[in-house]
Amino acid sequence: MKHQTLRPFPNDFLWGGSTSAYQIEGAWNEGGKGPSVQDTKTIPSDTSDFKVAADHYHHYKEDVAMLAEMGFKTYRFSIAWTRIVPDGDGEVNEEGIQFYDNLINELLKHRIEPLVTVYHFDLPAALEEKGGWSNRATIEAFVRYCGILFDRFGDRVKFWQTINEQNMMILSAGAVIGGGATTMKETYQQNHHMLLAQARVMKECHDKLPDAKIGPAPNISTIYPKTNDPLDIQAAQTFNAVRNWLYLDMAVYGRYNNVAWSFLEANNATPDMEPGDEETLKSGLADFIAFNYYSSGTVEYYPLEEETDSVEADQQKGQGVPGFFRQVEHGALDKTEFGWEIDPEGLRITANDIYSRYALPLVITENGLGGRDTLTEDGKIHDTYRINYLRDHIKQVQLAITDGVELFGYCPWSAIDLISTHEGFRKRYGFVYVNRSDFDLKDLSRLRKDSFYWYKDVIASNGENLA
């Protein structure tokens, strides 16, 4: 669709940026915090652990001041479960409460709206030892933890997100993210427990905070068929259902997507349902949809009889199930230096797909380019590649708004440099450079990249100045 005139961004559009607790905070064993699966998992030998990260725990005032200088209207961050409840389901840690009290108050002092994710890949290690999400008791622990957050911070936080990229935890298996399952059946049982926990938490938010809004935070990417062969088209429909619609159908309607359920049946992976589960899933529904977008995906039909070399999978590539779909390269898209395809137009298509299906307000809570930024001798970081990536995607956001999509915010990943889950500190995303490497903490000073000044102008002009 070609528009002659574009709608402007809404006057109250929430320009911001995103981070997660375990990737930015550091202070992994300070302030009463307990260990999470991010602290206990095996870290690749060439990648930093998360013990110090960007040391946001000790630099939060400086960091918030830089976000305010850019003009942020919102800041999407996550709360570390083990900083609030160190063992996942025991005593409340008041030092952890105080840290987030201070952070939220600092944001509000600068007129930055907190957008809080309650869970971002950091299950308490003590709960993982008891079975993690395979254990239904984790549902109760999660609901209790979120109730504490609503009680302590709900007077100031009006936007909440539940589980970050639940679909990626399931599709990528847990080895990279922490935890994990050994069979597809167990994986989707864990998924079912997370869906139950999400529904109960959304209901609890509505009950306790009637003026607040809450929604899911999956990674949603439109899936293209490799060719116009009907088998490839069916493969794309199936992967769309398994990757995307399973999670949003549940958050919005409280039910399993039919194609996704059929896929689980065919793979003997349907979760065991207990009495009352169906009612619970319908009891708490989303007010809005937050979604993360980095690239689209492309699949072809994967014949049962065909053997192929195994491919390392992550959230953007390498997924495949014989008899159903196999993720392949698009063939006409550029890639980042870390191998992710770049498809700005796919963001517009994805936003339209979501809004057409669910008609709920949308906010983009991750979108960004990871690269090996270089600090020059005079203290500059010239990240033109990041500016180009974000500019192209923001143009597509405006086109989606012009298409009629109700989009109320854009929060690129990431606000400042942090540790990439897959590639450590060498893969940087932020507008703010943190002076450290994977194995040398240096002075952890903060430096403004070229993209910092560019994004500041974007926000100040409410999206009009993208030059």
C-alpha cells in the first residue's frame, strides 16, 4: 500500500528504549539478591558472564539522566525476581524493593514513564532446582512475586509486561537462556504452566490495579513462505501459528490456537491439562500487546524423509521440525554482522498482522541492531549502521500507523550497552557506550554514540526529523 500522505506520530507517542535486569544491572550477589539461572548456567568460554554487566545497579542515576537527555518518554526495563524474592518463594528482600523504588522514582523525576517487565529470562535458581517451569508450584511462586510488585510499585507503574519472549524460551530451548527441557512434550508443558501463570497475573493486576494496563511481551515476526508452492505456504502458516499466534491467541482470547494445537498433537506434545486450567486461561486477558521485532522469517516445507545438517538455532534462525517447516534464508535481505536478516518492511507487515487479528493497542518493546562498535581515540562512537537500521524501521512504524494500526510506543533494544544473551559485550545495541569489554571491565564510563544525538533529534521532533 502506497500512501500519498503519512499520519504523524501521536502527540503522546512513547519514545523510549529497553533493557533487562540480568543484562544490565550487575551486582549479581549484592543487596540481598539471590542467584538466578543466569548466574548458574554455563557461560561460553569466549563470552562474559553477567556478574557486572553494565553495572547499572551502581550507575542508575547517571544512566537515567542520559535517558532524560535523549528525551525518553518511557523506559522499558525488567525487575529481577531474585532481587525481590531471593529464593523465588520465600522472604521479601527489602534492599531489592528499595533499589527499584529508587529507580522508578528517578525515572518519574525526569518525567519518564516506567514500563516494567516482571520476568525476563531470569528464573530463580532455587526454583529451577525444584523443576523450574515443569513444576506447577512455580506458577504459585510467580503469582505471589508479581503480587508483591503490584503492591509495592503499583502506585507509580501504570504499564506492565508479563513474560518476555516466552515463545523464544520455548523455541530456542533453555540452554542459552537458562533452564530447559529434554523433550518437546516437557517443553510445551512448561509453556502451559507459563501461560497459566501469565493469565493469573494479568487477572491479579486488574484486580489490584484497575487503572493499570498489562500485556504479554513475545517476539513476533511475520513468516514468509520461501516460494508460492502450497506446501511452503502451509509451512509458513504452521510456523506463524507455533511461533506467534499460540502466544497472542492465549493472551487475548485465553485459548490455544487451533493450528498450533494440531501441531502439538501431531508431535505428541500436547500439555497435560488439569481441571480448571481452561477457566484460568480465560480469567486474565491482555489490555495491550507489546512485541519485540528484529527481523522477519522465511520457511519452506521440510519433508519427513529428508535429512539435513543440524543448524544452531536462535530466535531468528535455524528452527525446523520434519514434516512441517524449516527456517531458511530469505535470499534478498541484507544481514547484520552477526547473521540476522534486516527487514524493515517486515515490521510494518508484522504490526498489521497483529492489529488485524487482535485490535488491541501495540507497543514495540525491542528492535535494534547489534554490532561491534569502535571507540575512537578521541572518545567517539560512529555507529551510522545503527542509525540507518533504526531510521528504516521507524519509517515503517509510521507507515503502520498510517495503515491504521494503533501503535503507542517504540522502545529500541537497547537504551544503553548491555550483555547480549548470545554474544556477550562484543555485540552492542545501545545509544550509550559502556566502556568495558567481555573480559576487561575498564572504567565502565558512559559515552554518547552518534546514535544518541540522532535519536534525541528524532524524539524532539516526534519522529519528523529522521535525517
